[in-house]
Amino acid sequence: MKQSKRTITLFLSIFTVVLFTGCDEVFECIFNIEPEIHDRPLEIGIVGERYYDIITAEISNEVNDNDYFYDFGIVGELPPGVFYDINRRSIELFGVPEEPGNYRFRVELSVESFDFDGFDGSPTCSDFVVRDFVIQVVD
């Protein structure tokens, strides 16, 4: 009898949480659906030579991650002569570095998705992620 009361209490608790928060938000956190900036070292730049690299992102554990709107931001210092272009799910870094040094910057990413009423303000368990990068430029 005690086991069946515990089962009913557990079921009612889960039902109440889902009822008041919605299924999507609960499942997004259970399945760890969140934005991710791929963590890998960037290419070393050489002063006076063409530089190219790419930073990519995705929604982890989401097969429809192309359906999201990716909003990137870069905070910090890129090497003089190196620029960036934001594409759908990536940032392309390109140019000709002019000065040697270590250039540190942060990539910020927030994601949104469309639902029937327009933008869904919280399409994932966490809708914001930050990752730090360094471009080393040598002579």
C-alpha cells in the first residue's frame, strides 16, 4: 500500500511540474538540449600571410538544429588585419595578420527558434553559451 501511495504521489508531482512548466522545457533540460560552440584551438597566424579559420556551433542533442536562429557576438581583440564574417552556424575568421602576439577574444552565442506564435524565448534548456579563444600570430 505504501508503495502505491509513493507511486501516485510521484506521478502527481511530475504531472504538476509538466502542467505548469510545459513539456518542452522539461524535456529540453532532461535531454540536455542547449547551444554549443565547438572547442578547438584556432590556427596559428603568420604576419603577412593569409589567415583563415572557422568557429562552428550547434544545438547539442537536437536533430533540427538548423531550424534555430543563431545570434553570435565577438568581444575582445582580433589581430590587426583579421576580420570576421558571421554565417548561419559559424564565424569565419580571415585576413592577413599585421602584428605578432596573442589575441584573446570571447564568442557569445544565443539561440532562438520559431514556434507558431513567432520566436520562442527559451527554445533550449540554456539559450546562451560563451567560449574563449586565442589567435597566436608569429613572425
